[in-house]
Amino acid sequence: MSSSQKRILVIGGGIQGTTAALHLLTKGYKVTLLSDKFAKRHPDDETRIVSQVAGALWEWPPAVCGRSHTHESSVTNAKRWCLDSYLTFMMLSKSKSAKDTGIHMRESCFYFTTPLEESEVDGDKMKEMSQLPGFRRTTDLIEENGIDKEASGVKDAFSITAPLIDTDIYMQWIYKQCQLRGCQFVNESIKGKILDRQDELLKKYKADLIINSTGLAARELADDKNVYPIRGAVLHVRNDGSLFPKVTKAMCIGSNVPLDNGTFVFVIPRGDDKVVLGGMVESERFDKDIDNTYKLVRQFMKGNKAFYPPLRSVKEEDCKLVVGLRPARTGSIRLEFDPESDKLLHNYGHGGSGWTLSWGCAFEIGKIVDNKLKPSLKNNIYSNMTASPYVHALSRL
């Protein structure tokens, strides 16, 4: 039986669910993508999904806003997944449809308030990232980029070339790729435990397997109380040279941010005319009712201005606040079959690393699905491929 005769129901229309859907479609499976909310090209505060709120700067784990993953095996998996994602984003940025993806490979500079040799975590992270394209470790990056060393307290730095993604554009691109491959989109809300409704859902959508990529909603849908929100916020500011010299590279302070009432500094160019300033973390906050005057928003904006002096001319009215709830999970990401069913595969708990891990998790899901359904893939050129050649094929899109 070929994979084209097998249908997968993917629940969750964010970056994780949609990337898994596209990968499975490319492998020859039929896919139904179900979500209560899909990303819009020009979202407002009510229609924006959390995948669009993300800063979407690729980071090596543990990321600045993704340190909720503390289990050693989870961090190890995340490093493998993030490399698969890096390669995929890089190839897509060089593809014929690169402009449509919203991916830009740009210099990304990471600054530290302690010399890297004095921090085991950051020092090890730098060593692991030293093999990436564009790696450069030098304190010259402080003066070169006009960082205020005294006000920000930075003492060390390195840079790499990394994917920066316009989330609004990319989500539309990946939806289109799914549509072109015959994906069925269903706008529907599911209540209660997916496990309890499994047979009903499999029958209704004529599916052989369900993938639960519901993010924060997995707290209810998987009855997983280890899932919790980390409220975050960023500021969108015009980046056309009128308020400050145009920012062309990402800059951030790579500090270990506490997961409760913490702020951090990043300046991330998005597309050709916007810069994203961040950010903040607040655990166990389920609401998004804050504005530019909120204490942590003012705190991280103050930090950004101290760090990068050109931002000191930016006024409150120049900033658009965007708020989202990162779908974190205590200890580790969950990518496994439900212990009570081999027809329900869970994939959630990525915290602030959903974009960084998206393709790696999709490849992992593809392997798991293949092993479970054991299709014959003789006529599928993507069968039994590793991530690397798969990415080369994907780059021709």
C-alpha cells in the first residue's frame, strides 16, 4: 500500500503543524490540516496566531526565550532538529521562490555581559556554533555595530549567518505549498481530549493517524498539565531609515533570561521595512491584555535603547506592540505516540523555539509515521532520504 493511500490528520495550523503537514505531503501522504485559527497575511491583534508573534531568529539551543527545555535529552534532540531547520531555511532562501518565503540569511550578532570563557553554558554554545557559516568571535563587533558598551554592559561577542524570517509572509508561503500538494484545510475548533475523540476524528476525516501539534491548547487537548504559557511581547518599528539608520543585521544579548518577569534585548530586522524589538517572558500568564506602558515592555525597550543608541530617537507612538503566549512544557518537548494509542502522535511544547525546530521536528515526524504505517515508497523520490538531499529537492520549489 503506497503512502498516497494513507491520510494523516494534523491538528494545529501554526508553524509546527503546518511544517509537518508539508513534509508529509511531499513524502506522498494525503493530509488534512485542522485548526481553529490560521495565520492571516495582514493580521490584527485578534487574528494573529502565536507563530506570527515570534521573533523568528534561528538560535542554537537553548535559545534566549526557549530555555524552558531543561531535560538533557530534549536539548540534545533540539540541537539536531535545529540544524535540520537551519539547512532547510538556508536552501529555501536560495530557491527560485526565495522572495515569497520571507527568509533572509543575515549576520546575527550575539553579545554577552560576561566573557565567554567565564560562562560554561555560553562558552559551550559558542564552540558548538563555531562551525556555522559566517562565524566570527571578536569584541570588535561591539564597536563595529555601534553598541554602547558602558550602558549595556556587554563584554564579549560572536556572530554567525542565520535565517531571519518574516513570519506573516512565510506562513502564507507554506500554506500555499500545502494547498498545491492537495492538503485539505479545515477551520474547526476541537474541545475535550483528542484521545477520547480519536475514533470519531479518524472516521470523520478518513485518516489513519492523528498528529497533535496544538501548542498551548495541548494542555486541554492532551490533558497535559506540564504545558503552560510563557507570555511574550515584541515591538514592531518602521525600519526604512527615517527613524534611525536602517538595521540590516540581528543583534541581541545572549543572556540566560529567567522565565518569570524577565526581559532580554534583541534587535531583529524583518523583511525590508521593519525591525522587531524584544522581549519579555512571563510564565503562567494566560492573558494578552498589556500595552506599551506595561512595566516589562518599558523595561525591555529601555534595555534596547541602552544597548543600541540609534533606537533612542524612537518614541512610544512609533512602536506597535504584539503579544503572544509561547507554548512551553516543563522539562521537555513532547514528540511521541500517546501511551494509550499508536494512532495519536503528539508534537508540542516547543516554547520560544517553534521556528528554530520546525523542519527538524517535521523530519522526525516523517520517520515516525513511515515506521508506523510502513508504506511502500518505490515511486516516491523522497523515500529513505536524509534531511540534506531532501532539502536540496525542496529548494527547487
